[in-house]
Amino acid sequence: MNRLIRNDPCWCGSGKKYKQCHLKQDRATRHRQRKGGNPADEIIIKTEEQIKGIRQSSRLTRDTLDMLTERIIAGVTADDINQWVHEYILDHDAIPAPLNYRGFPKSVCTTLNDGVCHGIPDGTVLQEGDILNVDVTTILNGYYGDSSRMFLIGQVSDQAHRLVEMARQCLDLGIEQVKPGCALGDIGHAIQQHAEGHGYSVVRDYIGHGTGIRFHEPPQVRHFGKPGTGIRLSPNMIFTIEPMINVGGHQVRVLQDNWTVITADGSLSAQWEHTVRVTQDGVEILTA
Ligand code: MF3
Ligand code: CO
Ligand code: CO
């Protein structure tokens, strides 16, 4: 069967020959399934109904971040942001996914300056010159949407400003790669080339992920890599791209709270995140 259609166009719509696109991956999947593999290890190709639900949740994620735009200024605390996010999401009949997720104590992640990700909101007062990532994940009717943005507090340094722009460009470049037949390594490569080409580094230890039905699903989406490597995309895969870009080295460490990740060298870090869907011929940014 495989042999007969090796030279046919791949079913995913990439226009590539099957043997140059999904053939190897399909064989591996069948092999795993024959061996009675765990379904949780498989990428979930979303149904139309699931896509509708994830799209709705993703819009709520976006609206939650929009709601914060005017409010995040010098003088507010990270706890204020947590409170606003918590209430906004509950008011919209949804649940903030971080709350109690693997013991995470708050409803949103707020990550400041040399923070990389997973900051826990506390009484810290935002000050002029700070850069802050706010990472919102909603569960609406059981479906997840996950997105984060950078917020600049007043005037920030040129270094901070450029970093935030770089991280944003990295996300955009990653998203641009997404279409059927694209390899995950193409996404990582595009991001890594851009960041490292401008003297920045890409965090290795935290990565994007499938999402929608569970908070974190396969596949793992690295923000570095080699073109043509890793699994190939097909329509109705849904995952996040969320590059963390550092001014200094890529190494990170986790604080005593067991959550907050910071750069090992104390340099600034920035991150933007979207949830995206692979369409028939490209990408839908669900959280845009
Ligand atoms: N939203 C994060 C992500 O992009 C995950 C946060 S997990 C939490 O994957 F527990 F810290 F909320
Ligand atoms: Co995410
Ligand atoms: Co997130």
C-alpha cells in the first residue's frame, strides 16, 4: 500500500510527494499503535467541533490580554493583574488554566525583566522601565487557548525595547512557516536563525506545545532546530509557538518557588505566544 502511493502527492495537501512528506511519520504512528502505545502521546488532529471550541477559548484569551493593555502601568502590582485576569475569565464563564495546574498558585503567569517564564504574581510593584510578560490560558467549555504578550512599563531602555521587538519578530517568523508539510524543525530554525543572527539567544529548556483539549499536548515545539527535521504538520493540528529570547546566554535557572524561571546570567528575557492552527494551506492564529 505505502509502496504504491510513495510518489503520489501527500494527503496533507503540501503538494510534496508522499515519500518526501508524511510517509515515514505515518509508518511510525502505525507502529506505535500496533504496539499498544499511549493515546496521550499522539498528536490530536482536531475535529470541526473542537476547532470551534478552541477558537472561542482563544478569543477569550486574546480579549483578556486586551483588557490588560490600558491597565498595566507603573504602580500596579502583579497581584492586581492576577485579580483582573481571574475575575475577567470567571465573568466570561471560563476558568483560568494556570490556577492549581501542577500546584501553580495563581490564575496567570507574570514574568518580569530577567524572568523567562512562569512567574508567580505577587505584591511586586511595576516600575517605569520594567518589561513584563503576561501569559494567559483560558479553559472555555473544556477547550484551551494560550497566549502571552510583553508589556512595557513607561519608557524602557533601548536594550529592552529592541529585545521585545526581536522576540515578537521571532514569533511572527515562526508562525510564517506554518503550513501542511512544514517540519517542526523549520519553525525552530527560522526563529533561531533570526535571534542568533542578531546576537540574541533562544531558551532551550522551555518550548511550545500542542494545546486545545489539554493544556499541554504533543507535539513539543522547539524554538531552535534544523530545517526538515521533526514531525511534519498537517491540517487541524493546534499548537503554541512561544519563543523566549535572551539578551545574554540561553541558560536558565528555576527559583526556590519551583516555578519562576530566570536567565542564568541575569540578562533580560522576552516572550510572546500565540495558539495557532494548521489550515489546508497555511495558518490561522487563533489567539490573534
Ligand atoms: N502558559 C504557559 C505556557 O505557555 C504554561 C504555564 S503553566 C503554569 O505553556 F502553571 F505556570 F501556569
Ligand atoms: Co504555552
Ligand atoms: Co502560555
